[in-house]
Amino acid sequence: SQMPHGHMPLPSFRKMVEDAMEQSGAQLRTFCQTFETVTPSPVTQPLNPAEERKVLSLVSKHGPDKLYQVTSNISGSKDLDLTLHRGQIVALLQSVDTKGNTNRWLVDAGGPRGFVPAGKLQPY
């Protein structure tokens, strides 16, 4: 009796609860769809001093718009392929390999230069 809807007739109260549940369910479905389509941004890890110096060197040589971060470990399997760890920063030199393949990019890893899968890089 102390609730705001305590004096409502039972059918009206039931209808109000069903409507509220239906609206909440629709909001939940919308949220789930949005959550599934939005890719979470990767967590940026703080760079150690040596990596920070390497990044500054890459920026001075190639510019900030050419920097990419490795999204997962890369094991070079062919000649001129690089082996890199997730989180490393590289500079894009060419967005194509020597045979015109755009799935392999030529990068500068702050010393070694070589090819890596383009799908494992994201702009830094």
C-alpha cells in the first residue's frame, strides 16, 4: 500500500509491468547489437624508455602519420619477413610487397626493415 502503484487495479498494474519489461528488453537488445558491432579500442600499454626512444626516432624519420602498432605477435616465415611482438611500434615504408601484394607491408621496426602482414597492424 505504500508503493506508488499500490492502489492500481491488478490488471492495470500487470499491464504496466509487462510494458516496462518489454521496453527494457528492447533496450537490452539494442545495447547488445551495438556492443557486438563496436570494436573496443585496444588498450595502450605504456612504453618503456628504450621503446619510447625508438618511437621518437621513427617519428623524426618518417612522421607520426606513418606509425603503426602490432596487434598480435608476428613470426616471420619468409625471407625479409620480420618477427615482431604485440604492441611494438613500426613505421610504414610501403603498403605493398615486391610482388605487388597489398596484404604484406614493408615497415621499419627501428632498426630492422622487412615485411609484415598488413592485417596485424593498426594506426598508432
